[in-house]
Amino acid sequence: MKLFVYDTPELTPTGKTPDCAIAVDVLRATSTIATVLASGGEAVQAFSDLDQLIEVSEKWPAEKRLRAGERGGAKVAGFELGNSPLDCTPELVQGRRLFISTTNGTRALQRIQDSPTVLAAALINRAAVVQYILEKQPETVWIVGSGWEGSFSLEDTACAGAIAHSIVEQSQLSLEELAGNDEVISAIALYSQWQNDLLGLFHQASHGKRLLRLECDEDLKYCAQTDILDVLPMQQEPGVL
Ligand code: 3SL
């Protein structure tokens, strides 16, 4: 097995696919997706375009759908939800499909959607994703951070490092054997430095600061937890997990 970390969708190679691709948007799209599925949501369908989301979701029975839209960290007017995982309670999402569009996370998912296996990972479901990788042993694994509008995000690369760190710890292989690019080593180093204070890392991160300005402190606390949800968001058809 070879692991590759790509810090943004833009840095992710085109024209080829890995055996397994993992999208990461800790703040907050993949944390929200994991929470919806762990809370009994029927599925999550991701869109980069808001108009397309509205058009497709219109065809779904109203009582079986929820629409979540975020731009710049804020809820999109007219949508039931923004992108706070804390809003995705079992009472609200049970049996319903979440149609979601966010600034960066849904773009990352779209970037890797042609891979044979596509997963969504956050810190809160890291263990479930690692367990799957250790069981299936895909030959190539890409971990793709969402970043922010094309640039690096501290929290996504730290989560990529958390996943890679756990795979190295639990597999029979060394880091040297597993690392497919330098970014894997760098991501593990970042995670190792902050693993006991991931909330502190979020407070240093530019998107963490953006969310704090929007009074999303509780979201940051929730998303900074590790391995609390035993859920594996896996793509069933392009864009649907
Ligand atoms: O960029 C994204 O996809 C979002 O997750 C950003 S936010 O955390 O909802 O602001």
C-alpha cells in the first residue's frame, strides 16, 4: 500500500485515479457528512453548484429531504441548514437525504469522484476510515484536503496526518514503505505536533478564525474530537454518500 496526501483539490493529480480516495474537510463539510450518516440520514448528496442542488432536490419528496448550503462560512439564504454538524440531530435527519453544497468540501469530493472507492473523513470518524483501509489494503490511497479556495488549510492536512499516522501505527509497514509523497511525512509531523491540542490548532488556522468570528465555537470543539463516530461515508454513486 502507498499513501499520498494532497493538500488541496488543485494539487491533486488529474488523468488518473487511486484505488481509494479520501476527501477531508474537517471544518466542516466532512464532519457534517459523517454526523448526518451517523444520525440516521438516508444519504448525503453533494453539489458544487447551488442551482443544480435546488434543481435535483426539487425532484425528491419534500418530507424526505433537507437542503444545506454554505458560502464563506455562512448559511445560504433559503436553505434549511448551513454547514454546522451540530444542527444534524437524529430527530432532524433520520431517514432524510441531505443535499449539500459548501465552499470547498464538496469541490474536493467532486475532484475525486471517479475513483473506484471514495470516502469522506474527518477527525470524528478517523478510526472507521483507518479500519477500512487496514482491512481492504488498497494499493494506492489518496487523502485529499479541501483547503480554502485553492490554498492550504492547516486543519485538513492535520487530519490527513491523523489518518496516515494511525495507518502507520497499525500496519506492519514502516513510514518509509507507506509514504508515496513528501506530503504524507509533513502531514504526520503536523498532526504529531498538535495531536493533544487539535482545538488549539483550529484556533491558529485561518478558517478556524473565520468560523470563530461567525461564533461557531461549539462547531470547532465538536470537530476537534477524534474517533467519536463509528461511521464510514462511502460514495454509492457520483456525489452520493
Ligand atoms: O469550505 C467548506 O466546504 C466548508 O466546510 C466551509 S465551512 O466550515 O462551512 O465554513
